[in-house]
Amino acid sequence: MEIKVNKEKCTGCKICVDVCPVGAISTDDNGKAQIDQRCTFCTLCVKECPENAIEIIGEEKKKVVDLSGYKGIWFFAEQKHGKLSHVSYELCGISLKLAQTLKQEVCGVIFGSNCDQMAQELFNRGAQKVYIVEDQSLDEFRQDIYVCLMTELIKKYKPNIVLASATMVGRSFVPQVAARLKTGLTADCTDLAIDPETKLLLQIRPTYGGNLMAKIICENHRPQMATIRPKAVEEARFIGDHDGVIVKENFSSFNAVCRVDLVSKEAVEQTIDLQEAEIIVSGGRGLGEGKNFDMIRKLAQLLGGAVGASRAAVDSGWIPYPHQVGQTGKTVKPKIYIACGISGAIQHLAGMSTSDYIIAINKDPDAPIFKVANLGIVGDIFEVIPKLIQKLEAKK
Ligand SMILES: Cc1cc2nc3c(=O)[nH]c(=O)nc-3n(C[C@H](O)[C@H](O)[C@H](O)COP(=O)(O)OP(=O)(O)OC[C@H]3O[C@@H](n4cnc5c(N)ncnc54)[C@H](O)[C@@H]3O)c2cc1C
């Protein structure tokens, strides 16, 4: 596909220059529009040109897909050792919110063994139906098989929307499902909504370094698919014992082939999961050097919390990436988030600003972190943190 300016039709009005989000359009010596290699084929210029002077060349003819048969909001419910993970309840929560406008059934999908109790837990939070593929071999995440099962279920039941969490599991297998179904997928959304007029799913996520929130739609293909960042949306609340419909699919009927054998499992040392932690103490560039993270670790340990970090601290090699909070790190929502020597760049805020209570310690009174902080301490972390540690130790 190519986008070209028809120079005979172009009047040089420059509307296209203004609308191009990536600055790929300028005017040539004759005052006519010209498009350079920065063009991302977003086609905004084509839509906005009042003279229809910008043309799409070689566009594939859009296959007309009958979308009317696609109904229901599905979410993939992750489980570990027969227990649903919190992200499953988050997906249930956002699905119920979408259903308020869309008026379609909310359905969970569970793979694993002994799934009935887990299905009941979803009914107790408002889901109406749960699709189950039951087999012991599905207790552990196995990419090939999960892709096959999910793809086949979607082909059979034709849901309108399919959601998964942007966890390691969701990020691994859901894009492959979307590719097999030849539909779109918006990864890492921070929110979802339904357009009240078109009833399309608005897939909302940060873009351009977190400076803009994009609303992405999937107009011509189904299902509409998205992964949602953990902790970005509210969990569905427990609403009491509720009945729902369980649809069980026979695992052996899927003919799922897995190219990977699980040979053995080895437990790795577990630190507190950042996204599960109720208290997080995070350190930033203000720490000056890696060994000063000891002070952050000590404070976190005394509070029973986990250690987070800004990207500046991670990029400096002071602490490994799994601790990074923010747009390209983890989204967290603890009860208390303590930011130490972190300026509060928009990309950091994107990962922690919905925390219940934010405490910021920074020597710069104008640091942006204070704009989101519930409690701001203007001071030197090397004075404040040791005092906090001392007080907590004395209390213990
Ligand atoms: C595409 C993109 C994605 C990004 N993703 C992320 C992300 O996921 N997470 C993230 O964190 N960043 C991310 N960033 C980087 C982000 O823009 C900032 O550069 C980064 O968050 C800054 O980290 P910082 O606050 O630790 O450092 P700085 O901005 O340098 O702030 C250090 C702060 O420490 C304070 N300070 C210094 N010494 C002391 C002291 N002794 N006592 C008290 N305060 C002190 C200073 O006043 C300052 O406010 C991303 C950037 C881009 C472009």
C-alpha cells in the first residue's frame, strides 16, 4: 500500500500538513503536499483532504466480514495451582463494565483441572457463563496448546470481545491467537470502554512516550481483542452466591499439538511480587548509586513491602528490570507507594499514580511527584529514610 498526493488536485491548503501526527507531510517548491518516509499509513490525511487529493494506491480490497454473529464479552481467566489469579477478577470487572453499555453476556474461559470451583468464583463476581477445557496437562501454561484451544473456542462460539491480562501468560499466547484469527489486538491497555454510538470497543493505552492516550478500535474484524495491564482496572466485587452456565469442551477433541515437553520444574527464589504487594518502597536516581538501594530494601522489609524502582535506577544497573515501575515496567496499585528520590516523570506516574496512598520524599519542592503525592516530604532521602528505619526498628 502506498499513499500518494495527486498534484493536480492538491490546492496547497496544508490541512494535511496540520493533521499528520508524525510530521511526514510538507509542501514542495510548488506549494503542493508531499509525503516522506515517516508516513505510518494512518490515512488521517486521506480522510481530511477536502479535495480528495491524497490517494491510497494498491490498497487491499477489504474483505466484507459478517460481524453480526459475534456476541459476548470473553475474558481469559488465569489460574495457578487451581486458584484464580487476581487479574482474572480484574478482567471480570472490566468485562462487566463493558456489558453495561453493550448488553452482552460476560463469559470467562478457564484451562486446567478441577475448574468448577473457579467457575463458581467467577459467577459469584458477576460472570454469566464460563467455558472450561479441563485436563491436568493444562494446569501449567503451555503456549502451543493454549493458542490452539483459545483459537478453536473463538471460532466455534464467535465472541464479540476477547480480553486477557498483559501478564507473561497473556502477552505470550494471545497475540498468536489474534494472528490466527486474522483480527487485531491492542496490547497493554490501561482502560477499555464502549463507544456509545458505534458500540465498538475503545481500547485505551498510552502512546508517544506516555504523552498521549490512544483510543484504538477494530472496525472490520472480530473478535475485538485486547490485553489489559494488571492493576490498571478494578476487580469485580464479590456479589454473593450466584448461578451461571458452565460449558465444558472435551480436551481430546481439539487435537492440540505441543512442541514443548515439560521435563521438570524447579522452584526459583520468590521475592514479593510487586503487583501483589500492598506496600512498595521505590528508589530512583536520587539514590546516587546501587549500594544505596540497601536502605530502600531495609525500609521495605520493615514495612513488609516490596522494592520498586524508576527506569533511571534500572538503566543505571542498580537494580534488575523486574523491579521497574512505570510505562515500560510494571503497573502497580499498592495501598502505600513510597517514592524515594524519584522525580515523577509521566512514564513513572503511568505505573503507580492509582496507588491508594502515595508518599514522596524528594529534596526538590517542585518535583512533579508531589503533584500526585498524598504526603510529600521535602528533604534529603539520606536523612529521612534512616530516620524512618530507626523509628520502625524501635517500634519492633
Ligand atoms: C518511552 C519511555 C518509557 C519510559 N518508561 C519508564 C518507566 O517505565 N518507568 C520509569 O520510572 N521511567 C520511565 N521512563 C523514563 C522517565 O522519563 C524518567 O527519565 C525516569 O522516570 C526518571 O527516573 P528518576 O525519577 O529516578 O530520575 P530523575 O528524573 O533524575 O529524578 C531524580 C530525583 O531525585 C531527586 N533527588 C536527588 N537527590 C536526592 C536526595 N538526596 N534526596 C531526595 N531527593 C533527591 C531529584 O530532586 C529528582 O527529582 C521512560 C521514558 C521513555 C522515553
